[in-house]
Amino acid sequence: HSLLNAKVVIIGTQQKMIPKLLSIYCNPENMPLVIVLTNETYYSLSSFSRTELQPFFIRVNVNDYNMETIATIVNQFLQTRTQPGK
């Protein structure tokens, strides 16, 4: 229940059931932002979700990331979700 009401979800690449659950119950209007923590190995997010939900998944390499960039993405997402009518 909490997962489906979350605005931001952070997962690792091994957690395939969370994206599966989100792809079943969410649409672009109620989909949370999903931060996928990866290592240096490139990991395709295409298997995580439906095509229209792909923009809601961002990959963060835990060995090389910019916190300001991540914060900007999250803040922009949250601002669009808290606007009236959203």
C-alpha cells in the first residue's frame, strides 16, 4: 500500500517485483519517481516497466553520481506532482 502511494521509490537492480507491481497498478498520472541504484555496469531499465512509464525511472551509478543533479530531478518531479490538479 505504501509503495503505491509513494512519490519517490529507491530500489536496486535486483528488485524486479517493485517495478512489476508499479507497472500493473500505476499509470503516468500516479506513477512515482523510481531511482534505480546501479554499479558501474550498465543496466538496462527496459525490462523494468511499460514503455510509457520508462521516464519515471532514473538510473544512479552509486560509484559515480552527482547529488545536485539527483536533487534537481527529484525536486522538479515533486513540484509537478504537487501542482493543483495533479
